[in-house]
Amino acid sequence: MPINRKFLFNEIREKLFPSGLQQHQVDGIDAILNEWESKSAAKDDRWLAYMLATAYHESARTMQPVRETLANTNDQAIARLDNAWNKGKLSWVSKPYWRKDANGDAWFGRGLVQITHKANYTKLATATGHKGLATDPDEALKMDVALDIMFAGMEQGLFAGKKLSDYFNGAVEDWVNARRIINGLDRADDVASYGRSFYAAISYTT
């Protein structure tokens, strides 16, 4: 059954976008819903809710594919990450992954889900068929590419070895540990809360 978008947008405007929904946010949510309805209609709506929650968190609520740190350019992202690194704010990072390689490419986070490191871009290039990802990381900033990355990565467990069906199936509903699909338990309670809000909005069927 198609999602009642009028109800969904009314619900999430109140719960998740209290300052109001901007057009780029509406467009991003619509793009995710369109992808779901065209390719995943037979699957668990909790998957969709958690993907929306993940995009909401990972894109800093823009619901658009973004560069890490929300930078406007690659050089700006590198500078911001270097600044944070130099100030000791990235204690979990063992080696700066954002600096340019010999070809001048920087493999920091991009997309609706922030993929990092060349190996992961290459893996997602193969999984999605977007071969350009393996040589041009900015491809992940295109909405169609970012959608395919998110759907394939979360459904197949390509980000961290865990997938949506591990946490949402006939026997299990685990909104908190589902964060392991992306990034351990970092901000897991927050993303779980977002996911439940999206699911409540999606579940309206009349």
C-alpha cells in the first residue's frame, strides 16, 4: 500500500522538523520514499523508517547527499577535518582518511550515509553498478547514487557487516542496535528515536 505522504509530512514536521520543512528536505524524503515504493514494496516498513532515520542523522537533517562536515567543497571538508584532528577532536580516528591521495582524490564521507575510505567506495561501486564511485568519490553526492548506496548498503550489510534484516524481522525489532549497520552504537539512542518517529508516520494506513 502506498505511503500516506500527507500524513507522514504532517507528523514529521511536528516531531522531527519543528522549525519547518524546507523544500530540499521534502525533496530528499520524497526521493527515499519513491525508491522504496519502486524497489522495496514487499519489505518491512521498519526498514524504510530506519533508513529515513539514518539519512536524517547522517545528513544533519538536510535529507540530501552531503559532504562530511557539511562542507561546500572538498578542500573545505579537508580543512575542517584537519582542524578537528589537530585539536584532538577525532580521538577515534587512527589515521587521517580524508587527505588527498596521489591522484588528488579525498575519500572522506559523502552521501545520505557517510561512506569513507577508498575501499568502501570501490565496494559500493561494484554493489550498485555506479562504477564511477571507484574513481570519483563525488559521485556519492548525486541523489540517485546516494540512494542506491544507502539501500544496497543497509539491506545487504555492506557498511559494517550488519543489515536491516538482522534487527527488523518477524521475531526482532531492535531500534537501538540497528545502529550497528552503520557505525557501532554511536548516537544509537538518538537514531532509534528518529526511526520510531518515522515509523509512526509511515504506519498510518487509512
